[in-house]
Amino acid sequence: MSETLRIGITCYPTLGGSGVVATELGKMLAEKGHDVHFITHSIPFRLGRFDKHIFFHEVEVSDYYVFRYPPYDLSLASKLAQVAKREKLDLLHVHYAIPHAVCALLAKQMVGDHLKVVTTLHGTDITVLAQDDSLSDLIRYAINQSDAVTAVSEDLIRETRETLLVDRPIDLTYNFVDKRVYYPRNVSKLRAEFAHVDEKILMHISNFRPVKRVLDVVEVFAKVNDNIPSRLLFVGEGPDLSKVMARVKELGISDRVSFCGKQDDVAEVISLADLLLLPSEKESFGLVALEAMACGVPTVGSLAGGIPELVKDGETGYLSPVGDTDKMARDAIRLLSDGDLYQRMVEACLSRARNAFCNNRITADYEDIYYRVLGRTAPERNAGDGSADSKLSCLG
């Protein structure tokens, strides 16, 4: 057993891939015996069952009448400091530069320099917020003052450096999924409710923001369905959902498309699919593609952001320039028409998800960062922690 750490984690607990990854990381760290304190405005929706090493501290916002807007940032900073003092935390691991890293740095000033701050960049704080001149200096400050900074893809590291002119070290720590949760499920009975045995199921999962280019999903599916009897499942909801519904109706394919809304058991839902469609114009990592890969589902997507670091073109899926729905459709048709090719890709997906994005190894990478910023020697990695001799554990 390695030295027990006391870790505070702050993330957006109710939406997005960053909250999912932060929560899963906390659970993995708790399994290794570390004490993990989630400090957020609500319980992370993926937290799950009780664990003696996991604690939740709710951030309550003051409703003092002089405040025009509820001051969540100040309430969070105060709560981070309170928990850090009371629980003798070693470090705060915050996900997103603003507001979380800024709040953590303020808490550090209140508690003392012995409290370290690790900031993970997930994308939006760089690809969207850092483009705003009123926020860019604040984000740059949060990154430069953190004791360590990680990012979920090489592409995000590159964009951070180019956008903010940051030259400090940034650790690459890919997202991961728990292989005990994400694996091919037997969903034959559920699948029969959506498609006939001779039909293929294509799927898209997102928050339906414009950056996801969800209308491209409809265009790709319509072309595939003209050649291969298929069904399309949309999972999630968001601002472009009404546009998608209108386009589906306009193309006369409403009977081929199902809107499933938000779903909690993503592994079971993805296991329904033969193919994931991910035509985003920006994607710092593309966690849903990794979730699909771990369930043996190839991805047809775009050459955007960190997707090419995750999906190997021609091996675990096919990638096309953003907006090239013709090529995406051709790739999907080719893959779904060739049983041998499809099976090779399924096997490649499973191998890559369990190896390159092994939850044990990436958790151990984060531990190494924690020990480094604390000035402590990281314990030697044991089998299952991502060491060179633990490959079987990652693949198992």
C-alpha cells in the first residue's frame, strides 16, 4: 500500500465529461486507500455507492441581499479552505482553470503554501473562455500559479500554449474509463426494441451544442440508411435538439430515428450500437468515443482536436475533415458492409481502450504528479498500477 494522501477534488458535478472523469478518478484513488474529498455544489452524479474513503462537502452560496448575483466562486474558495484546514488535505485537484483553479489558489493563500494545487484542463476553458480577452489573463494566471497542470490531449496542450503563450510544463494525462464498467454488454433483448435483426444501429451521444455538429449526424445517417437498413439513436439533449428533430422530419426519416434523452447507464446504451458518429468541429478529447471503444463500438468522426489521438483512423474507426458528411457516410457504409473488417475493428477497439487508456495506469500517472508536487518519492508501481509488467492487468 502506498502512502495515503488526502485529496480534495472540485469539478462540475452534474454534466460533461470532465465531471465524469474527475469522479471516476476520485473513486479509483479511494480504492487505492487515499482519502478523497469532493468539494462541489452537489453530489457528482457518477459517485455511486458508499466508500469509507470518499467524502462529500457541499458548497452553499450566500443569499445575502447586497449580492446582485450569488457569489459561488467566493463560497467555493472559502469551502476549499475550510475543508483543507479541517481535513488536513495535502492537495486540491481541480478540473477547469476557471473558476475552480482560481478558487483553489485563493484557498491556498488562506491555508498556506503546504497545500498544493493541481489543475486539469479539459478544453472549454481554453477553446472557448480563453478566447475572451476579459478572461484570458485570469486563466493564464490560474495555469501559471498552479503547482502542476495536466491536459487531456496533446492537441489541448498545443492550443493552450498558442492561445495563452504559456510555456510552463503541462503533463499529458488522457481520460480513461473503468474497464470493469465499460465492456461489451449483452443487450440483445433491448436491441430488439429499437431495430430488427437485419438492421444496423448508429448512435450519437452529446449535449447537442453547435460545436457537436449534430445536424451532420442526421446527414450521415440518411446516406447510410439509403444503402443499409439502419436506425439512429440520439442520446442526450441540448440547444440544437429542436433543429435535429426538424431536419429528421424534413428528410422523412422520423420512423428510423429515436430520441432517447439523457441516460445514466452509458455502457449499456452504447453496447446497443454498431457505430458511433462523432462529427464535432472541436473536441479536446472525445470521452464518448473512448466509452464506445471500450464497449467494442468503432467511431466514424472528424479530424478535430484530440479525436485523432484517441481514434486511430483505419484501425478503430474512420476520421474525416470536419463537415465532410459524404466521406463519413462512405466510411460508415464500408465498415457496416464488411463483416471481417468490422470484427477486426471491434477487436482493435477493445485492445486499445484497455491498453492505451487503462484506468489503472492513468490513475497511477496522477498519483505520480501528486507525489511530485508534494516533494515526496512516489512508491514503486505494482502490477495493476500501469507499470511495464502490468499490461495483463490493463488488458484483463
